[in-house]
Amino acid sequence: MSNETILVTGATGKTGRRVVQQLQDKTMPVRAASRSSQVRFDWTDQATWAPALRDVTGMYLVTPDLGSAQATENIAALARQAAAAGVRSAVLVSFPHLDTPNLDIDHVPAAEQALSAAGLEATVLWPRWFFQNFSEDFLLDAVRTGDVRRPAGEGEEAFIDAEDIAAVAVTALTEDGHAGQTYELSGPRLMSFADAVADIAHATGNDIRYTPLSAETYAAEQRASGVPEEWVQLAIGMYADIRSGALNSLTGDVEKVLGHPPRDFTDYARTAAAQGAWTV
């Protein structure tokens, strides 16, 4: 497959840019696409699809509103167009089918199945919470303030490195044997928010603590900060999954695909701290 171009959507995102880099490291032809990149790809603008799909044989798909009826329709339409254009394989980033409060997942299975229904060799990824949420995304500011205030209780989650997610995706796109598979991607150990924050505090040498909140207190603080109600409710549901223990499990899928264990959070925290991720 060394001369075959792979389309990477969401190419500026946490996993997308890592998929691009890892494919480039393998000297694979890559088409990095997003709404703001030179090659535009916009899920809401089908006029951007055909140019992005031209001469592509595989694609990495990330959609920001997965779970909505519109996202399912878009994925199905793109899958049909891709198959007609000669695309053979696709990797879709999805999430575990949990009964998450305030999150409608009824459309997610249909979105996942739409790829194979169009005739593509499809692989679905169900990653857990990313390590990089603490250093590149919505938990960064909280870590920098020294107080991570969240309604996750003492529940545990198998946080995973975005580099490992990308590596699994690249393997599925460049090697045989992954069509029709769904991989639930976890890190190597279960951790509470208190554990994760303690690792970051140790790596940085800073006084950083985790403060467990009730859902009501968290919601009030978020609203006071101007966070839209839709996002407040979505976040409450996601933290409830951790607090309840719904994500209190490990899988061996990263090692199954890559042949080695996933990266540990402690190693990530040391590296991110050395790179200045949490320097104010």
C-alpha cells in the first residue's frame, strides 16, 4: 500500500495530526484535510468532499457531532461517495455505546455500520479519554490554575495516549486484517482524576490538586464561566460515566494491534511537563 494516498479528516485535531505525522514517518502519501487546511474538508459542505477523495484509497474519519442524526447521514453519504471514487478502507473514531446521561447515542451504531454498508473495509475505534485532554484541550486551563474541579468523584478510567490511538489507526489503514473490527482502546491501567492530577503535579513540581464536585456545583460554575448549557449537560453526562464506574475496565486491543502495551500516563506527564505543556 506504499503508494496509496490516505485522507485524514480533522487533520489539525489531537489524533488527526498524529495520524498525519505517523503516516509521513512511514513515507505514506497523506492528504491532510480540515475546514481550515489547504485541502478543505467540511462535513457540512459536500462540495468539499469530491476534491478531498480524489485518488484516495483509505480515509481516517473524525466527525465532531457523532451521535446526531445529521452526522449519521453525512457519514453514510460520504461512505457511498468514497466507495464510488475507489476508496477501499476507512477508520472511524467513535466511542463506547454507554447509556451516558444527556448524550444521545441511538445514531452511533448506524453511523459505524454505514461504512461497511457502502462496501468499505471498515475499522471502528472506541478510545477512552485522551491523556492530552489534560495538556491540549478542555482540562488544560484547570491544570494550570492548580485546581482541577470536576464531578468525576473517585471513579476510575483507562486514560489513553492520543499517539497510541493514532498508531492503531495507521496500522488499520496500512496493514491487512483489521476490516470489520471494532477496537476499544484503553491505556495500561485504571486511574482516577486524583491519580492523573497527582502524576501531573509530580511531573511539574507544582501544587496541583483535584477537587471532586457534585454535578450541581460543577454545572453552576460552568454556567458562571459562560459555558453554553448544551455543553454543560454533555460534560455532566461524560463525567457521570467515570463517577459511576462505567469505564472501570481495561482492554488489550492496543497491544493486540500494535504488538506492545499502550503508553503509561506517568511517562506522558513527564514528557508533557518537559515540553512546557503546563507552564504558565
